Amino acid sequence: MAVRPWIGQVAEPDNHNPVDKSVPDTQYSLEYVYGYRCADSKQNVYWNSANQAVYMTAALGVILDKDSNTQKFFGGGEVENTAKNRAKDMDHHTDDVMAISVSPDRATAVSGQVGSSPTIFCWDACTGEKKQRIKVGKGARGIAAVAINAEGWVAAVDLHNEHQVYVFDNNGSMVYKEKGDTNKIHDVAWCEQGQRIATAGVKHIYFWNKNSPDKKKGLFSGNPQTSFACVAWDDQGKAWTGGSNSKIYIWGGDDGRTCEKTVEGHSKGFISAMRFSGHMYSGGKDGKVICWN
């Protein structure tokens, strides 16, 4: 015999306990967070000055001590019972973190979140303590890439149709906001001297000055044009980008924006991460990490 489901309305019982809307006495704190956001972001994990991993997941910055397998956090704790776009974001992120980076001395982390009017935070990369809050105007849709130089200046790229580029000084004041490119920008990086910025993305690379938004497009100079997922600077003032064609591009020349040469990088797919630390390291879709001299 087939059983037919009952469809109808259930009346509220007359004898239920009264609704208690008071805040519970129990408080919770983060102990350990599993997960790591990387599927839609580049350059998203770093070492701090204590050789602990710094990365992001959900609305958190995470500091992982690999030896003790313990974590510290930027963010977390009690939040308001309200929509993400209305939650107070004075002390920490209230929505997913999309981008993260650390300063050259690896003491300060900077992170940016998704949202119509996203927030950027600078925080201690070893303790998770908040240092600075920067509010980005409505319409940005989120922070896709972020970087911080030795002086504490922050460069960021948003998810607007024009992928706008921002520069903030070490007090959090905006120096400029300028259209980036209609194609997506995947990464932004300061040169080691902290006076120039490079943004890299789909079918382009741009070079910017610290104090003025007079961007200059990179010149391929006969080298095959491609898209870039990452950019990093060496101590000679040259920018290196990882191409979707598995090649590494080196930018310099008299004008500082011409591709001087390419080198064969990884055997398959795009080069997704690059970092300078004495040597240059690159990571690619082929699952390999290469150290270059």
C-alpha cells in the first residue's frame, strides 16, 4: 500500500515555552579552522617573520604554527545577527577574504574582502592584532588583489568592471584611484624600493608610480603575448611575471616596462605564483616549485 504524504499547515501549540531572546551565557572562541581559499585567488599564502604560514579562509586571516599545529586568527569572535552587508566591520572582516599579502619584513599582513563596499585591514602577521582599517567606496564589489610596501603603503585592485587600482598611504588615506583594465587583474606587487607598482592579469601588465596614477602598459617587444596570473619584483628593479603559456617574462629596459626576455618555466599550464627571497621561486599548474638563481 502506498503511503501518501500529508500536506497542510501545522498550528502553533498553545502550551509551548515562552521564546527567550536573551543572549546565551555561553561564549565560543576559535580553536582550529580547516580550509584554505585558493581556487579563485593568486599569491595567497606567505611566511611571517616567525616562519609561520599566513593565509586566508572564509572571513578570517589565519596564522598557522606548523611545529605545534596551532593557529592564531585575525577576525572571528562574536558578530551581529544581521546580513553581511550590514554587519559592523570596524574590527575585522565580515565577508569572505579574497586577497592577502605580507610586508617585506613579514611583520604586517594586509587583506581585503568581497562586498559592494569592501574593507581592507592591516594586521600583525604574527599575533593577528588589528593595525589599520581602510574602507573602500561602494561599487568596488570586492578586493581581488592587495599588496603592502616597507613603508606601510597599500595597493589594491577591486572587482569593478574597470578593475580599479587604489593606492593608500601609511595613514590609510587614499592617494589615488584609477581605472585598471576591463580585463581581470590577478595580482599587484610593489617593487622592492617601494616606489613603483605592477599589476598583471588577462592579456596585460601595467606599471604605476607610487604618487600618481600615470600607468604605463608593458611592451612585449616581439615576445609572445599572453595572460599573467602573478607578478614579483627582484632587487634590481625588474618585474617578473608568470604566463599562462608556462613562460616567465622579465620586464625592464630603459623605460622600465619593456619585456627584455622570456625563459622557459614550467612544463604545463600557467605559472600561478612567484616570490623573491634571495632567489626567485615559481609555482605552476604542473605541480612543481622551481628555484631560480
